[in-house]
Amino acid sequence: MGLRAALLLAVLLPCVPLSFFRPFIGVICWTIISFAGPQWYAWGAAYYFPCAEMIAIPTMLGFVVYSRGWLRMVSRETILMGILWTWFTITTLVSVNTPLFAAHSDMTMYRWQFISKVLLMTVITMGIVDTFARLRILVMVTAGCFAFYVVKALPLMITTGGGFRLYGPPRSMVEDNNDLGLALNMTLPLLFYVWQTETGRRLRQLFFGLFIITIPGIFFTYSRGAMTGLVAVMTLMLLKSKQRLVLLPVVVMGLVLGLVFAPPAWKERMDFTRKGAALDNSAFSRLNSWQFARNLAWDYPIFGGGFDTFTKELFDRYAPNSNDVHGPHSIYFGVLAEHGYVGLALYLSLVVSCFASLRKIGKHARRMGDEVASAYANAFGFSLVGFLTSGLFLGRAYFDYYFAIICCIVVLKHVCFNEWRKMEQEEYMDARAVA
């Protein structure tokens, strides 16, 4: 066993009983394992060690035994997630029992099991994170996990003059540069609003620095989808944030850092004005996959083809170019092909519900003068915008990070309205006492 593996186990093993007796510790450990992936930097058997399961199981058991947070798990978003998961289950069963889709039935079942675990842990986290203090810690840990990838790669980005392309670790959820760019776009608003709302000087300095370096970090994923998401997120933050006068010079600083170190290869890849740039091989592959999804959904509009339906056999039948086999290249076309129009409608309903909840939180926060709650609502909303915009060109519809943001929205809504209700009751009682 190598040193890294030994250190990993030395930290992990004590967390197993702690996760049972203190489920919130389990949530934080599970977040770090899922998003930062320390196990991916270990060698030997530890690389394949089921770290997430070791933490998730005692955390769930601890929640069942010790928590009284079942009612916190009931919200419009959790109900929609339950309906969506039910539909995923139905489309999976239909797919594995349809002869045309039998070739990828094993992958369909594997993907369903994986997503079911993610959704289950998401709902459990909603019940465990029962205070704003816990939510604050969860947000900082989540944002820090993804900012870690930029910090780790920063020396190489500088020494290579921007020639280093930023990837996540192998076998991780952000192994591909496009996926990492998507995750960093979702992280950027969290870093900014933690910086704005924290009172500790060192924490503010830390998250300010992470926010600054994440902007060029998105540049050097070399992902055009990520750049599209970056433009959308930064534009909305500038338009909607009260701190736009603070944000503008910070954004300019981050953009300048990115452009200064941008090599010719990056500029050429991002130059959509040159002849043929907008329709290179990658773009043609996207168009081919999108047409495949539409053709498949035309024949199977209700149930789609089930998870992982983008296969060679089906491309031969439904794609304009059967030799160009790729994934969905879009969260929307991916859900359409795999779960039909019903699945896409349910998926988008969950998105709309999240934005409606954030609008409600923001409206009440302004009325109550709660600037921190308003800032966190903005952070989660802009993070969703980053996911939905970058997701136009990336097939990450079931991204763990997306469901983590939904979890944070549900928790924020619960803790804020509980606190505001108590404040209004206290004001009412004080008014009656004076009268």
C-alpha cells in the first residue's frame, strides 16, 4: 500500500462511525469524496476503494436513527424529483424489455442504479442539513472541492503559458474538460457570494482568490460550451447583483489573467469568426447527435430509449451519419432521447420549480432585509444558469452537482422561511405586549 493510500484510509476509516453518530459529518465527507475525489489521487487498490459507499451507508443509517428531519424533505422540488425518479424507473423497465434496446440494457440498468443512489443521497442531505450554519458549511465545501482542481493546475497553467488544458482526474465526474468547465461555471457564483457574505477576513480573502483564479481556469478547459456558460453567468451576475460595482473590476481582472496567458491554440479554438470554425467536427457531431435524439423520440415519444441509448446500433437506425457515434452533447436532447417528451417535461418542471422557489426566497428576503439569504438565492440561481447554459452543448443531464444545487435550494427555502416565521411571531408578540 502506497503512502497516499495509507493516508486516505487513515482519514476515511474514522469518518465511518462518525458518519453514523453525526450524519452531517457524513454529508460533508460524502461531498468531498464525490466532488474532490481524494481516492482518485491514490494508487493501487485504494484507487478502486468504494469510499463513497463507506460513508453514504452509515450516514443514511444515522439519519434514520437520530434525525427528526423527515418533514424537511417534503417540498415541491423533492416531490418532482420523486416523480422524475419514478419516470426514470419506468423508462428503464420499458427499455430493458424492448428488443430494439436490448443491446444496451446492462448499461441502462447500471446508469439507473447510479442515478438512484445520487437522488437518494440528495434527499437524505436535505433532511440532515437543517440550519443555515450547516448549509453555509456545505456550500463552502462544495465550492472548495471544484476550486481545488484550479488551484492544483494553476502552476502548470502559468509555467506553460496557458498551453496546459485543464482536466479532472480519471474516472471522476469531471474527467472530461467540458464537464470540468461546466462544474467551474456552476462554482463561480458560489465562490463570489461566499466571499461577499462571510465576515471572517481570512475566509473572505480565500474565496476572493478562488473566485479570481477560477475565471482563467474556465478559459483553460478549452471548452467552448464552458465559455458560453461563463458569458451567461457573468452577464447575469453583473446585471442582477447589487455588488456589480465590486464585481466588474474583479471580472475584468480575471478575464485579463485569462487572456494574457491564452496561447494561439486557445484563441484559434475560440474564434467563431474564422471560416468553418462554427461547423468543425465537434459541431457536426453535436448536430448529428441532436438529430439522432429527435428521430428516436419521434418513434418513441413517451418512454424514449432508456439510459445510455446513444449506441452504434441505434445510430445506424436513427442518425444522419451513422458512423459518427457520440453522446447526447446536450442535457435537453439527452433526456429527450432517453426518457421521451414526458421525461423532458418532468426534467424541465423541476428546473422551473427551482427558479420559482428562488424567486420567492429573494422576494421575502428583500422584504425581511435578509441580505445573506438573498445572496445565497442569487448564488444558487446563477449556478443553475451556468448548468443550463453550458448544458446546451454538454450531455450531463444527471450531473451530481446539479442535484446538489437543488438540495441547497430546498434547504435554503426551509431554513429561511422557518427563521422568518419565528421573527414575525416575535414581532407580533412584542407588538401585543406594548399594546
